[in-house]
Amino acid sequence: MEGLRSTHIELPEEVVKYSGKVRDVYIKNNLFISVASDRISAFDHILPRTIPFKGQVLNQTAAYFLESVKDIIPVWMRHVPDPNVTVGVTCEPIRIEMVIRGYLTGHSWREYRSGKRVLCGEEMIEGLKENDPFPVPLITPSTKAVEGHDMDISKAEIISQGLVPLDLYEEMELISRKLFRRGQEMALAQGLILVDTKYEFGLHDGTLTLMDEIHTPDSSRYFYLKSYFENQLKGLPQNQLSKEFVREWLISKGFQGLEGQVMPEMDDEMVHTISERYILLYETITGNQFQRTDPNTIQNRVEGVVTELIRG
């Protein structure tokens, strides 16, 4: 079974298409059409096989969480005409990702373990072990690279380099904390801990607006609440709800995206396993039952929806 790899639509001159790692985007004037494909990426590489239902999972998870924060900040999304398609407004992007970390894990843990106690200008207290909570969540921004890798940056550097005005940055900080608090509350209701995540903002008609997905497995890390405290007491690794399992499989096959490494071939069984894991992620995070669409009609269905939106 093959998923949606890409969309191919005959476009009028006023429509611009952009293909990212996992999305095809169509822009017509102020209209922004996002198609969540079934491509999957890891270590900045797109894997050869598609993962059926992955695009639907991410699109519907993002829509679920975007809808939940409209009382905090305007969002780019306007409606979801298809399980794989979201329609919204265009925004002028702010080239800073607001990464917020509630726990010492991942990148912050690697920096801490190396002896560093300051990350993006934020102090990390002494005496912490991996996966311990920070007293207050840390905001550790990164540059949003057009090409290449994002880079850590501090608030002071952002302001001194004129990347974002001080008042706008402080608004982004405040909103990020409110969004993270909402995400943590929603996670706890599902027996989860929202560990860390990132937010991307832009300006729409001069108003700060939330762009891109939020609180999805591709942009966030979750721990299971039930096992968290016992695992911390025993010094055991935390059970994570994220797409980390894909990266772990690639690492086990000797691939981390480094020069000279050959990407492993994913067999049908592994594709099916990843697909089912993504569906489980959706149901666990949202508490909603996943409704599978027909993979045999996805190409024609999605391209038909996008064509109608462009013509309209």
C-alpha cells in the first residue's frame, strides 16, 4: 500500500507551489493551501518509502490543536476541507523558532551533560539529571533557516542583531508560555506530559499569528505520565510518544544522515508498523478515534480538492 507522495496539479500563473520535506504548499494571493503528504523525514533526509495515513494524522492533529488555542492567539488555519488538506491565510514569517523546554532532555540534556549551564542565554540549575523538570520552562530560540540547519540563539542576540523588535519578541515569549501551558493541560488529560515543543509565528495584517503545526508528534516530545516518576526514581529511560522510534530504527541500521552513510531500505512490514504507530499517536494525544480514509483514492481526492480551491 502506497501513501500520498506528492501532488501534481496544472497551475495558473498566479499560483505558486512549494514542496517541503513532508508538505506541498500552494499559495494564491492571500490563500495558503497546505497538503500533508505521506512523505516522512528524519535527520534532514526524506525517506524513500511513504507511510500511509501519516499525512492525515499530522494534518488532523495540527488542526485539533490549532482549534484549541484560538482564544490565546490568532492562527493561520481557516478550515480543513479534506483530511490531508488545510486552508489558511498567508503570513509574513518571523525567522525565529520559539523552542520551549519543560524538561532536561534531548538537545538540552546533551548540552548539560557536556558541562554547559547556559543554553540560549537561559540558565540551567545544578544538580539535574536527564529528564528532570526545569523549575520554569526554558525558552531557547533558534534561527529559522531557509536552507541548512537551524541554530541556537539567545534573546539578547536576537534583539542586538535586529532580527525581531523587543516588544514583538516579548509578545512571542508570553504567547509561547501560554500555548505551552495549554498544551501541557491537554496532555495531562490524556495521561501524557508535554516535554518540549516549538512554535512558529508570523504577521498577518500586522497581527502576531501562529503559523505551522503545533503539539504534533513531529514538533513535540511527550512522556507517559503513568511511568514517568518511577522511571526517574530508578534512572530508567522515559517512554516517549514522538516519532523518535523512526530515528531509532534508522540508527540501528547505521544511518544518521551523515556523509557516506547509505539510507536503509524499509520493507512493507516496517512501513505498516510506522503507519500504525502514527495512528496510535493521534488517538493517544487527542483522545479521538482515527477514521481511516481510502488510500486507493487519496491521490485523486486530494488533487481534486486542491484544484477546486485554486479555481475558486
